Amino acid sequence: MENESAHVYTPSELNREIKLHLEAGFPRLLIEAEVSNLARPASGHLYFSLKDERAQVRCAMFRSAAMRSAVQVENGLKVLAAGRISLYEPRGEYQFIVERLQEAGEGALQRRFEELKKRLESEGLFDPARKKPLPPYPARIGLVTSRSGAALRDLLHVLGRRWPVAAIRLHPVAVQGADAPSELRRAIEAANRHGWAEILIVGRGGGSLEDLAAFNEESVARAVHDSTIPVVSAVGHETDFSICDFVADLRAPTPSAAAELATPDGAVLK
């Protein structure tokens, strides 16, 4: 052992030095993961693990941070945690000190969906008395959807079969992603400025709550509500509901159904 370092550490000294290196070497971090192994001792602190499918990190959320948090921490909850890396010196275990928490993934989206739905409903945006009737024989139909999605193909197929005399104008938009809400809002507003369409069908195919998130944005909901052109909302599959559905003049369970509801059957009228 002659070539070893001259300094001999005690466990306490080693853990103290490692703690200093950990805390100095890592900036504040964000971790998105699922809560497990939750413990709630009488101290008011919270102890739990944040895990993914391959690993987990021990966490501590001290009483003051836990009291400030609006999130009800439970096992299985997916969260976005902000905090710092430290070391629990008595056991030599590193841990993540959680300073702030928010729900992540579909749990957070569902909560925001319910909050917005409740607020807009209280403002009267869902009132049936505000719904505009659809024209019985529309000559000009505007479509607000993706140029490349299956929804457009379904709409054009059904419209062409049922009511081929109508002229169709596409307002192409992104239907998911960061740009989708602003593109949807601008397309609806542009259609109203132009005044060409007698009816608008706004929608996309099915997907997760995250995929449909653009149709749950307040700016899109208000654009649909403020439209002087009647709007049919056609978002997702039959079991999907969006804020857009509630404010539109008519909700269709699918894009194909929207085309059916927006037009008469020309074959029957002959």
C-alpha cells in the first residue's frame, strides 16, 4: 500500500467529499418518470422513487416543498420533477431532492382539459342556444385539416359520394405539434374573413390525448365559437372528445361522419 494516497478517509469524510462533488457537478435537473415506493412519514417529508422501465432514482421531497406542491403524489403517477442531486451521508446513497413537481403526460393534459372545459362552460360557450344551424344544401364546404392525413381522404370520399355538387376548399394545417394550435386558429379566422365557405369541417383522425391536444387549446376553442360560419367538429374516433367538440355547432364522432352530417344524400334527392 506504499503507492496509495497518503490520506486515509473515514466513511464520513468520503461521503462528505462525494456529496460536495455531486452537488457541485450537477446543475438543477428535470426528471420525467413514474412515482413508486411512496412513503409519508409523520415528519411531513415525502420519500419515493422515480422510475422508468429500466432504472429508478431515490427521491426526497422535504416538508416545505411538499406543502407548496399542488400535486397529490401517489404511486403510479407520472410526474415532471425539478430538483438537485445530493447524497444522504449516513448511508452513502445518492438521491434526488425534489423541489417542485407537476403532473406529466396524459394525466396533466386531462387535468388541463377538465379545467378549461369547466371554465368555458361557465362562460356559456357550450350553450345549445348559441349553436348555428347547418345549411341543408351547402354549395361550398371548407375543410380545416392536414393535407396528408387520413381524415382528408375520408372527408373527400364521403363528400364526393353523397354531395358531389359542392365545391371543396382545403385550409391545410398541422393537426398536432407546437404549431398546430396557431395554424388551426388562423385557418378558421381566415375562412371567416374570406366568407367563401357555407360550412366548415374542422378535424383530424384519432390519437392519444396528447395527439389531440391542439383541439383542446383555448385559442382554437374561441376561434370555433366566434366563427360566423357553422362549424362541424370531427376530431378523432367515436370515443374521443375535445374542447372543440363542445364549442362547435355540431360534433361528429369521426371525419367520415362529419361529411355525412354536413351534407344531404344526393342519390336520395334525385
